Amino acid sequence: MLLDDVNESQITLRFSDFSEVRKAREPLLKEADDLINMAGDNDVNTDLFRHYRQELRDITSTYNNPEDVVWPQKPSLPQASA
């Protein structure tokens, strides 16, 4: 199956238990931490990135069924101007 025409927001993952959700969430939390640091280093407001990280943290308390998890949309850093 080729995924060239599919973007990240179109991919839906289904999990059978929350341990799988936590395992999938861990690298996203690390990435969110990095995004917050990069935003701060570049004088970009970190609020969106902090909100995204909190949404990731709240997944296991927001959803009762791991199959219903909807992953939050990751914000992106503004492109550097030349």
C-alpha cells in the first residue's frame, strides 16, 4: 500500500487497550517537548505547543475506550524567513 497521497492527519490508529495508546503517545510527547523548546528558542509563542502537549497527556483521561481515541492535530513551527 502506497501512502504518498496520505497526510498525517488522515491516518487513524485503533488500539485495543490504553497501554498501546500510551506507547504510541510517548514519542509524540517527546516531540511536543522539543517543539516547545524550539518555539521558545525562536521567540515563537509556545501556547499552541503547550496546548497540544496537554491534549496528548489528557488522552487517557478524556477517552473511555482506546478505540475511540482521536489524536490532536500537531501545530507546526513557522518557517524561517530567508
